[in-house]
Amino acid sequence: MNQQKQKIKNINQIVKNNILNLIPYQSARLLYKNNINNKIMLNANESPIISLFSTNNKILNRYPEQQPKKLLNFYSKYINLNNKNILITRGADEGIDIIMRTFCDQKYDKILFCPPTYDMYRVTANILNIKYLMIFSIKNNWKINFNKIKKNLKNVKIIYFCNPNNPTGNTLNKNDIIQLLEFTKNKIIIVIDEAYIEFCLDQTMIYLINKYENLIVLRTLSKAFGLAGLRCGFILTNKYLIKILLKVIAPYPISIPVLDIAVQALNTKNIIIMNNNVKTIINNKKWLIEKLNNCNCVKKIFVSKTNFILVKFNNSKIIFDILNKNNIIVRDQNHEKILDNCLRITIGTFYECKKLFYILQKIS
Ligand SMILES: *Cc1c(COP(=O)(O)O)cnc(C)c1O
């Protein structure tokens, strides 16, 4: 054995087995490493609209507050929920992680989720060595199989739902969730990931937070607010659980520049701008769906309440490559068997939607 190989072998003996075996999260940035300038990036569900911010606070010798009051109050006002019901996190991804670390004992507990959905529930469980159970949704309409969930709750501590769902774009039925919250009361935490909720605000479940003590909602500034680069998210739940989660979160999760910009993004003027941007994206989506429905290469467009669409093609591999050659980067979903020949396409600017359509029209 050469020296290099021996070194790797020695190091691998120290690393935990679940990490050695981990299939890590395939982020859009990892999957597409080329320069993204002058490319049409429709692969990460980011906002195509740029808002400019700069940080005013240049004094950084002191640690920030663990939970900056000012930001809590701004977010509280925006969602019309008491600031005691809010925990600020480094993006929704940190929320997913903190909740698992707070409630799950790797010896006994499991989490449950319903593929196809956001992959970080699986990745986080693998990293923390927590078992997971997958209940597959019904393929033709991606509906959650609640009956099957209810029959498989042994040792389940947390159920993660994404609403509206990534990558399918569909929404949960509120009555199903309320029934499940009743059914799992005092036993199981139900997490609703509302990363895309600004695109369909009537679907939010936050008004149930003070009614069901086992409900936790996740939010982020990464999608509708156009601040994926900021890394700021929120956990919303009852004040007792917030206190528990505070024990687990890092002592200083939110840096002072992040705090400063998040507060600006949540002022009245910028919330109006965000809401207008949401309307623009939804209009672009309507236009694009109408046009794509007339393209021969498109087999099906799934109903979406978000800023992206899941599209089934006759041959998605060819489409992906042609788009790629034309500098349009979308997200391939073929790796999941239930999503064969599907691409997930983020809704871009009107110009970007038009470019996408012209290319698909040519192929057709
Ligand atoms: C993008 C996304 C996240 C991650 O949000 P961050 O705040 O950027 O960490 C979480 N959940 C879903 C469903 C997402 O699509």
C-alpha cells in the first residue's frame, strides 16, 4: 500500500462510520461549479431580483445578542406573531438541524418524511446518526399518504413536511395536518417547512402554533426575500419550545452584519417591494406554464404554488444538456426514481423565462 492510501485508511478509522457512508447534500452550487456570471441560473430557487443592501454597523468587537431583539420584533411584526414565538437561525437549514438535535435520541428515535421532498431532512438525520422512515407520496398527484403515516409512527419523534413542497410545488391539505396534529399530540413533533410560503401565504399554518404544542414552522429569507446569500431563517413555535430550542442553538448564531441587513429587509418599504417581486414571479410563472404547455417536448407540468415548476419531459437528459449548452442551468431530478425525466425549473425574470421558452420551442 502506498503512503497516501495508508494515510487515508488511518484517517478513515477515526471518522464516524455514518459520515464515511454519507451521501452529502447535493447543493446547486456543488452541482454547478462553473462561473455563474452571464448564466441563467434556474437551479436553486433563488430570487432573480437583486436588492442592494449595505451594513451600517461597522463595529464588531462585541458579540451579538443570542437572539437580537430588534430582528425578533421586525419579524414578529411582519408575520403578526408574538416575538416569544420566534427563534432566529442561520437559515431554515439550521432550523432542521437544531430541531433534530433537540428531540431525537439516536438510540431510539426516528424521523419521518415523505419523498420526493427537500433532501436536508435525510442528510441531517444521517449526519446525526438518527434513523429515518420514508413514506412515499402518491405519484400522480404527490399527495401525502396520511393513512400510512398514522400506521407507522412507532418510535417516530419528528415528522418533517415541506409546504409547499420542494421539488414538486404542491401544497398540503390543512385538515389532514390538523388531524395529524391531534393524532400525534404529546408524542410527536410536526415540522412544517414553509421556505416558499410567501408565494402562497394563504397556505401558512402559523396560526395553529398556539393551538397545537407539537407544531413547529420553519421560515427563511432565502427565497421570496431574495436573500439566499444572507443566511437567515426562523423557527416559529410556542414559547415553551422556543425556550428549549434556545438551549441547543449556538450562543451567537446571527452575526451583526446579518442582523443589520435582515432588519432592513423587513422594514415596511422593503416588504412592499418583496410582495411586488412575488407577484412578478407568479406572473412570469403563469406565462411560462402557458407557453410550455404548447411545447412538444414537455409531457407534464405539475401544479406549483412556488417560485419553481417541476416539469416532466419525454427525455429530460437531452433537454438538460441543450439548456446547459445555452447557458440555462436547471435542476435535474432524475436521480430519484419517482421523478424520472423531471427537471425542476426556477422561475426567473421575464427575459429569462422567454429565453427558456424559445429554446424549448426550437427543440419541439
Ligand atoms: C431552500 C430551502 C431551505 C433552506 O433555506 P435556508 O434558509 O437557505 O437554509 C429549506 N427548506 C426548503 C424546502 C428549501 O427549499
